[in-house]
Amino acid sequence: MTLSPQLPSVDFSRIGPAVGARFPDVRLPDQTGRLVDLHTERGARRALVVVYRSARW
């Protein structure tokens, strides 16, 4: 029987931007491959950014 090493505890509330903080300037491809600048595209409107990482790497 092989024991797995214990992973360190991670406080996810300290990772990434804080709630309400300005999101970093990014340019990412949309579903058609066109580069989109988040701040330019949305103007003064708010945005919800969802990062999805599949289980298949």
C-alpha cells in the first residue's frame, strides 16, 4: 500500500483579485478566435469573468 503525500492547505480567498477590484488588462480569444480586450469591449459595463479548467489537461 502506497501512501499519498499530504498536499499543503491553500487559502483560496488570498489568491487572485479581490471582489470588486479592477480585473487585470487581458486580451483573450473569443469562441471564434478573435482577440477581445476585456476593458475595451465592455466599456463602463460590469463583467463577470468565469475561468473554467477542464479535468482533461
